[in-house]
Amino acid sequence: MLCFIAETREYLCGTQRRGETICGAEVARPIRQLRRRLPACVRRVQVRGDGEFISRESIQACQDGDLLYTFGHKRCAPPFPKRGGYRHGDCEYNECRYQPAGWPEPCRFVVMRMRKDPMGERQLNWLESENYAGRDFVTKESGRPHRVIEDYDGRAAVAPLIGEAPREGVLAIPSKTFQSHHAFFQMVMLAYNLWRWMKLLVGHQQAQAQQGQPVEEQQRIQMPDHTLRIARLKML
């Protein structure tokens, strides 16, 4: 279970855990750690997670920490208005307030519906689910539903970061002891952060060196892949 900072792609916190399914208490635990792991100057914290993260405990943890959140959901059926919403691009959007059983308070749910077959310009009936595919989210973000979902889609950038973990050695289990493997997991992610910080510093240095150059002459800041691989291996 991995949590990354979107702006810098740093590993912030996480855990090695047993099994495949995850409970609400496990999800809430790292969420409650976020504030104390971030600098005091950080005022606005936004948590984005997939459908595995939605639960009474995770929502409560976000509310207690005054955190903004957007989670994909697949565990409840919010009562979106039968007719309503609006169109943006090729999709239809809607929203409602709904309080699932056991949740601390009503929450905002937004939905995006993509038509499976052309149905003309008639207004979409939100109960005719067999005619379209949908994406539903619970959120504390403001703004129109399509904006909230577009912002959530920025979370896709975390996929390659999660893919880095196995390549860094997380799957190279050093022993049969869970506690030892958990400690090794944190060491691997520290090595990941070391090369991430190195790349940020190099990028900052290159950006300073390019100041004053015409835009067309500036080069994209990057480091050779082979340099990163060697450095990461040495750090680990």
C-alpha cells in the first residue's frame, strides 16, 4: 500500500500488508498520518484513491484531518436524480448528496456517464444503467462534476510510480519473517526517494543553467535512464 506526493512524486508513507483484500481501518491509518508527515507550511491536502479506499473509516479520517478527498466508489448506490445533470463533451454528469449507512455525514457523490450506443440528443435517464457505462466518485471537492473527475484523473500518474516498486526490489523478499520483509520494504522505498530527490536537484540545477535562453533552445530536463538504474541499485 503506497502513498505518493503528486507534485514531487515522492513516497510519503505506506505499508507491507498481509493478504489481498483491505479493510477500512487499514486505509484510514495512513490517511491519519498525512498531516504529521507533511511540512507545517502545507495548508491544502487532497487525497485521491481508487475504489479500494472508500469506507466509513477512510471518510472519517479525512473529515477529522480536514483533508479534501476524491475516491472512486463501488460499494453503494447514491440516488442520482432520475433526470438531470448536464453534458460536457461526449459524456453526461450529475451529482447528489447521500449518506451511506454508518457514515459520519452526508457526502457529495458525482457521476460520469458514457453512452454505450448513440441515443440522440434526448436527456439521459440516470436509472437506465444498461444503456451506458459510468464512473462514480465520492468527494469533498467543490466545482462542477466534470472538473472534479478531470482532477481525479491526474491520479493516473501514480501508476508508473507503483510499477517502480517491484523493479526497485520490493518483490525480492529477503526472508520468511513478515516484520523483516516490512522493514526491507521501507528501505526500498527510501532508496526510491533518494533517486527521486537526486533527479529533482539535477532538474533544478539544469533549470537554473537554462535561465535567459530562448524557449526554443531550452532542453527538456531529464537524466539518462541508465544513470538512474545504476544509482538506484547502488543506493539500495
